[in-house]
Amino acid sequence: MRVSAPVRATVQRLTLPFLIFISALLAVLGKADVLLFDRVRVVLADTLAPVLQVAGEPIVTASKAIGTVKDIASVYRQNEELKLENQRLLQWQEVARRLESENEELRNLVKFAPQGAMSSVAAQVIADSGGAFLRNVLVNVGRDEGVTRGQPALTGDGLVGRVIELGDRTARILLLTDINSHIPVVVEGTHERAMLNGDNSDQPQLVYFQPKTPVKPGDRIVTSGSGGVFPPDLPIGVVVSANGMIRVEPYADLARLEMVRIVNYGLDGVLPDSAIPEPLSIGRSRSRATSAR
Amino acid sequence: MPYSRNRDYFGFVARMVPGTTTILFALLSLLPFHVPSFGSIAPGFALMAVFHWSVYRPDLLPLSVVFFAGLLLDLLNGTPYVGLSALVLLLVRTGVVTQRRVFSHRPFSILWLGFFGAAVGAFALEWAFVSLMQVHAMVPRPFIFQTLITTACFPIGSYLLALAHRAMPALSA
């Protein structure tokens, strides 16, 4: 299409203010109407997941190579440590076996009905928000693998976060360090209830309902199970004191997540997907696409 | 605009290089780098690409592509403020284009210093915006860290972009 020179010049002059205005508007409105973006985001993440996964392979390989070199350097010391740990764990195994049989006897005694079975799915981290004000990761499992919103993600060490966004092949996990993460917890031993609030730093803050409760560095923090999103007693981290605030060092290494386990405990504490209304425009185009098929 | 005089000796593929590398760099910042002691904060690669092309070939990096790259980044990194990166990148491009005479035909250190300035501006703007929206001053440490790590990684990004830049005449043949 041919456009006259003055019109073209005007359009060119207006492009910058227009685009700046649009992006500022989106950024301000986005917080109010996240729903529309959520749908677009999920579709985009699902589409780009294979690309991100393939592109991430060399990085995973490289970091593994660096890890191997580091491991070789410390193999002797590690071996000594592992021997000690093994000894300790063997003692614990003994204790666990005894408790298990005792538990079983007691259960038989009271005719205890076990809770619903839990299942889990392993997920690879394919994208990291990487931003200064975001703590979330994208993983390569989604609705197709039976993941639902709100399910906790764990590593072998402890809780990582929960699923906040769900596609067919991807899920976004809000890490417990994110400013929007608020988890009901208890201090192990004292059973004092508290909230663990992220603030984008590496160590989330512990906020008490009763401020005079004594808490000391080294106390273990676990999920309380209130709210019905997380089951009780998932390990989160230990209390460390920093800058006068009570902070918790998570057990899981959140800065270097490679694999997480998304666990289904059969809880339904978050709103199901169906409870979230779909924005009209996208809903319509999707139903048209289905009928065309 | 003074830079539009020499714009037409590149073929279609070569002219796509600035836009494509900018979008690729935006995706690069999303990859999970598990490098020890790297932390969870990735360098802002998109910022490097926008800065580089705004200095050397702003005519081949249209505003719409900058906007699109920023939007893509925001949609994929799960931010509640979709559009913030687009805004920041557009402002950086505008600022750099007005100052590009300062950087052309100067040693790399001048360019690097200029990039540091752009990074400080970009991340300070992000910090101010997010703090305003959260009605709570955000912890500044992650932003300072991201400014520093992005500036530290700039030579790598700049080197890769210069390679792409040098390949452009070959691509138009």
C-alpha cells in the first residue's frame, strides 16, 4: 500500500509515543486484569516449551560439566562426609523400621483409615524468570500429566513453591521467595503458627500472629496445612536471623533448581480452573477453533 | 534521520538480523542457568541487544520489534506487569538513539560505560515501577545485582552481536 510522505512521517512520529503509552497502560492495567494475560501466557509457554527445552540443553550440560569438575576436586572430603552420614542414616533406618512396625500395630488396633494416596510427577525446569522482582520457574509438565493449580512442588530437600499457572504441557511454579508467596507454617516443636512471606530476597520472612513467641535460629519450619493448599509437615527451612527480622533459609536450593517433584496430595484448597471465568474474546475464538475441527 | 542514508544495500535476511537477535536475546534471559554462584538473577540480554542495535543500526531495529520483544519477555517470565519490559526497552532505545554519536567510532570502554548508564536507568525504572505498584519499596539488592551482572556480561553479548553484525553483508549476498 502506498501512503503519501506527510502521512508516513506523521505515523512515524507517533509510533514511539503510541507504543510507550500502550506498554505503560498494559503494565498498569495488567495487575488489575491478569486473566486475559494468563490465557495468552499459557498458550505462549506451551508453544515455546519445546524451544526453551532444547535451547536449555547445552546450558544444563555445561553446568553439569562444571559441577563434575567441582565434585572431582572435593571427592575425598565428600566421601568422608558421606561415610559419617551413612552411619547416622543407618541408625535412623533402624529407628524408622521400629516405628513403622509399631505404627502398623497401632493402626490395626484403632482400625485407622489411611488418607487418599498421593502421587507425584517429576518436572524439569525449562525457564527461570531471571528478573529482579520475580521468583518463579516454568516446568515441562502440565495438565496432560495430571498437574492441577495449587499443587506443591518439592525437591528432595524441601518445599519449593506451588503451581500458579497451568498449560497443557507447562506449569509455572511460584517460588516461596516471591513477594506474592504467603505460606501458613508452624515452628516444629513449639507448634507456633506463623506466615512465611516472600519478599524476593533469598530468605523469606517469618511473620508471627503472636509477636512474643520465642523463636531461635536453627528452628525448623514446616507447612501447617491450614488453608488447605499444602498438606501439613512439608519441610521448608530453618530460622536464621538477619537484620533484626526473622528470616528462613529454605532447605531447597531455589537459585539452582533443575528438577522438581509436583505432588498431588488430593487437596483442593485453591479455586479449580473451572471457577475462573474465561475472557470472552479468547473463549469465543477457541470454541470456533474446536468447531472447525 | 542521518542513519537512513546507507540503509539499502542489505538483503531481506540481513535486515532481519537485528530484530531476530533481539528476540533471541530476550529468550536467552529466560533459560535456567545453573552455573554455580550465578544466583537466580539472569543478565538482561534483551537490554544488550537493544542497546547494541540502537547504537549501530537503529534503522534496522524498528520500534515495533523492540515493543514485541519486551512483550514476549514479559509474557514468558510470568510478571504481573506485562508491558514493563517493553516500556523500559523502548525508553532505552529512544535514549540511546539520541546519544549514539557519543558511542560511534569510540573505544569499547566508552560503549561499555554507556551501557552501564543505560542498565542503571533501566533497572532503576523497573524498581520504581514495581515499588509503586506494590505500594511498598522493594528490596533494592536484586535490582542492583541485576544491573551489575548485566553490565558484567555485556562484553559477551556485545561480542555475539558484533559477530551477527559482521555476518550481515554475507547474508545479503
